[in-house]
Amino acid sequence: MTGNDETVTCPFDFSDALDFDPVLADLMNRDKPVRIRLPHGDADAWLITSFDSVKQVTTDHRFSRAGIIGRDYPRMTPEPIVSPESINVMDPPQSSRVRHLASQAFTQQHVETMRPRIVRLADQLLDDMEQQGPPADLVQRLSDPLPQQTVLDLLGIERDEWPRIQKSLHQLLVVGEGNKDAAANAKAELTACFAELVEQRRTSPGTDIISAMAAAREGQEQLDDKELAVMTLVLALSGQDTATCEISDIMFLLLTHPELMEYVRSRPGKLPDVLHELLRYIPFRKGVGIPRVALEDVELDGVLIRAGEYVHVSYLTANREPERYPDPHVIDVDRPNTPHMTFGWGGHRCIAMPLAMAELEVAIGRLLERFPGLRLAVAPQEVKWDTATIRRFPLELPVAW
């Protein structure tokens, strides 16, 4: 066990297509954790990069998410994205209770009942794209609207409210310092909006996800109104985030790797396995997410993490762990289906993962089926990438067929 006085300043602003951030690559190749300085927050943090150590931190109760509440913790954005009441900053047993109840709305069986609605939304978008004719921007026509429309539709939100809610959700993801007040206002507006929705569903339940979570029971336990409103915000934000980026990122890889595209087209039954390998490979975000606080001194990977210190884990580096994934920087469609960390791990793994996978399967599957001649309409190096948020995705993806 040794100390380490070095602190590495990490803007984590790398946005070169889907190349892996060289700063993150350097940090994961070091022989022990290092301390990092992020763009915002009043302290440094330890960065944990290896798969097994990330797994330990995310399942060890000595590392607390709740411990960051009320503190100016190290982060990527000026305004913390996560609300103090969110499940993402709860610790067991409270988080276990909320997760168990909320996850009843996202069982594989329940998600399968939602799939026809996802297919209908996707087909409507692809009908419009086909009618307009090539070239078309796949981001505008499919990647952006489908996950957003899906989650807002499944939450039972009226269609005329979608643009306002989408604008507020996007505001939470912007990284610029000047966005702080706008993000805080957007969060307050969304919280109030979803609290009102929860109250409506309590008195008039429907077939939507909010009603399903409200109806969830474990003995006498159920989610209270505040918990339901916060879960609704988390789900709406997820619809603006991961699935949206991943549809674009996955299609960029397929469109720039002809052999990969041919493999998926000729073996549609292998699509779920291919999607998981691409999800493992894609650096879906910049930097790191929500840290934890050490509740006591912990020795980990040759360093002493002292009580009160922040600890960040990197799901991106864990997904490139050579001992777990041989040749990790290569897309291998025949790789054994080993769980990855794109949806998190442990007590904060995304409970809506079955829904996200259904969205990806429908979006990619229907797109390739409907447009067998799909191709990029510009050179790959001409594709413009997002630099304003914590996400990694193409701003436009011009295609022809």
C-alpha cells in the first residue's frame, strides 16, 4: 500500500468520433488508482478503472452515493444532474427497496408488452423518412425522436407536452458554466411537472409506466409520491440520454464497418448479441458519472482511500479490461456474451435496461430491414460530433439508400 500525491487534471473533453479518450486510456494503463481533478467541484477524487475494482466499489457499502448529498462533489457539469432525492444517490437499504419496487415496471415480460408501441413509433418515423427520400439525417429522423417519444409515450405524457419536456431535459446535460441557472430552473420545472403527473395517476391510473410503478407492492411497501416523481425524472432523462446516443453510435459503426453491417443483415437473430458487443465497445459518454464517498479507510489496488474522500469509477475503462475482454479495443461479434458495464453495475445498475435494449433492437432491426441499401451520404470524417454535453454521439448522420 502506498500514497500517491499526483493529481491529474482531467477535462475529459475528447470528442473525436468514437475513438477512446487518450487521457482515460493512460489512466487505465497505470498500475494503481490515481487522483483526478474534474472541471467542477471543490475536491479531487480517486479514479478506479479496472473491472474487478469497479465491481468492488459499486457493491461495497463502505462507498456511499448518499454521502455526496449537500456537497460540492467533483463532476463534469456545472450543475449536478442528479437530484438529492434521486435513487441514484441512495444507499441500501433505501435504494434496494425503491429499486425493487420500481423494477416491477421493467420486467422482461412487461417490456415485451411495450414492444408493439415501440415498433409503432419506429415505423411512423421510418415512414416519414422514406417519404421524404434521401438523403436523410438519421439523428433527426430516428435516433433523437424514438427514445424520447418512447419514454414519454410510455410515461403517459400528452404529446403536446413533449417538446417542452424534451427541451428541459436537454438543458440538464449541457456542460458549459453559463448553463448553471438554466439547468437549475429546468430541473425545478420538471420536478413540479412530474409531481403533478404522479398525483393524477394515483387517482386515475392507466396503462403507463408511472401507473405501473405506483401499483407496485412488496408486502405493505410501495413507492411514495416523491419517490415516484423522482423515478419519472430519471426515466425521462434516460430517454434523452443513453438510448438516443447509442442508436446513432451503433449506426455509425455499422455504416463505417461494411463487414459488420453484412454480418448483422445476414444474421438478424444475432442482433442482440452484436448490440451488447457494440455497447461494450462504444465510449458512450465523456469522463465519469456520479462519485461515491468512502465511509471509512479502504485499501484498494495498492492505495489507501481515506474516509471522506471521493471515488469515481469508470465504466468505460472497465468495458475495455483486457483480462476480461481479450483484444478489448476490437469489435468481436463472436465474443462470448460476458456482461458489460454500459448500464452500470451493482446497486445502481439501470433498472430500465430491458426497455433500452428493446428500443435498440427495434430501432436498428427495423431500420436495416426497411432500408437494405442504407449507407452514409458523406465521408466518415465529415460527420460532426457533439462537444457541448457529456455524451458521445454524432450531431448529424446523413444517410442515403
